[in-house]
Amino acid sequence: MIKDYAFSEFQKKLATTGSSFRVGRFVVNLRSNITSVAKGVYQLYGESDTLNQPCDFSIQLKSSSGIRRIIKPQVHFLFNGIEPFSSLPLSQAFPLFEWGANWCVTNHFHECLVIHAAVVEKDGFALILPGQPGSGKSTLCAALVEMGGWRLLSDELTMVNLNGNEILPNPRPISLKNQSIDIAKTFSNKEHFTPVVNDTLKGSVAHLKAPLQSVLDFDKSALPGAIVYPKYMRGVGTSLQKISKGTSFIKLAEHSFNYSVLGEQGFQTLSHLHDQVECYEYCYDGSLPDAIKLMGSLLPS
């Protein structure tokens, strides 16, 4: 495991030869000379296995050189030695690792249909939670996992096998933004949060460590249980409305990263997925205990 190393030893390894370790269900080889990246990985992935095997993704995060090291220092994300997007302020180095790891999956993993949605599991069934930014998706996901005892499959990427009958886990830290951070800290161990990084394109961000058992169960798939489109609406009250599978199909296709890449296979996968689930729109007013109870009632008995 990463925490078998002293932090200073791991930091040195990361800055020189790099380290290969499990990130969700994938193996990442990471090399970085940035202290905040080493601290974030050591904190959130400390129980991850270090592996001597071919990696799925080779990532480097490096700080700017020359005068840029002093004036507006930047962090650069490299995938297989190529920089696929623009640099960010150095303070955003660890969030960039998390965002970049998601980018690697959505752009290069086409053995599944990959959907922008949180997904959690209970009693063998997966609850899929697609949502736009600000919908409360990640807050609800964190509450289900931390308060409700659900297994975290993923906070960001729902991966459906191409038969449409299994959800593959990719347990990673939960990404929280703005007011969601303070809400999640009321029911989670504060030591499991990374420091808040302000002024990103997403606002203020922090990451919450994935539960150990979820990480250990990275290879245990789940059956589709229900699709719920959550929307946090303060002061409005709670409502749950069943929607047609056709409506959900269109919405979920829009949330999919590689639906068009997969072509007919993507269409068939999404069709088979909807054959097995009921679909809902859910407005909630922030009462998380009520939300947890209701979500459990939507799964097959």
C-alpha cells in the first residue's frame, strides 16, 4: 500500500521514478514533483495497492519552470507525455489530478458506456444519480455513503457494461463544491477531506476520501436498480415523480461521454439498461435523512 511508505519516501518516489497504484478500478502511473499532489494522494489513496504491472494511464503533473515558478506558478497535466489541456494555477494541482484521471477514463475507456452520474449500491443494486452542476448530486451521494451505509461505486462516472446489465465500480474520492463541502463535513470525518481549493472554474472544491470497503470492492459489479435525477431546491419541499423510460433515455444519452463513439452499441446498452429500471425526477429540500430513506425504497426488493 502507499501508506507502507513514510510520506517523505513516497514523495521522493513520486518525484523521481513515479509510482503505480490503483485509482478506482484502473492502474495509474503517476509522477509529480508537487508537494500538494503527493499529500493528496497519500491522504486519499493511502490504502491503495502499489503495483508492478502495466498501467492503464501514465500521468505526470509538473510545476512550471523558469520565471513561471515565481510569477503565477502553474501546474501542467501530461498524459503519455502529451499535454492535452491548458495549465492551471499551481494551487489547483491535486484537483487537476482528479479531473485529469476522469478525463483519461472518459476519453480512452470504451469497454463500457460511461455516463456522467454518481452511482451507489445497496443489497446488490445500483442507484444511478445523473445531475447537472448544482443539482446536489454529489451531496446526496456523500450522504448515502457516509450516513446511509451505501457502497460508493463512483461519484462522477457510471460505467455500464455493454450488455447493459451490470454497473462496474470505479470508487474514487467524492468531489464536493462550494456549500456542499460544509454540508458533507457535518456528517463525515473532517480528516477525510482535502484542503479546500478556492477560485477554480468550479468554485471552491475539496475531495472526500472513499470508504475503504468501497475501495476494496472495486471489482464487484452491481445490478441496475433505479435511475434518479436529483435536484436540490431550497425551501420548495420534496417531490418524487416517475418519468418515462424514453425521456430518461434521452437525458442519459446527453449525460454519456462515449454514447456517440459506441454508436449502435451505445444505443443498445442504454436500451437494455432502461429495460431493467424505473426512472424518477427527485426534488429535495436538503433533508438528507428523508432522502436516504426514500432512495432505499426505490430499489427492487
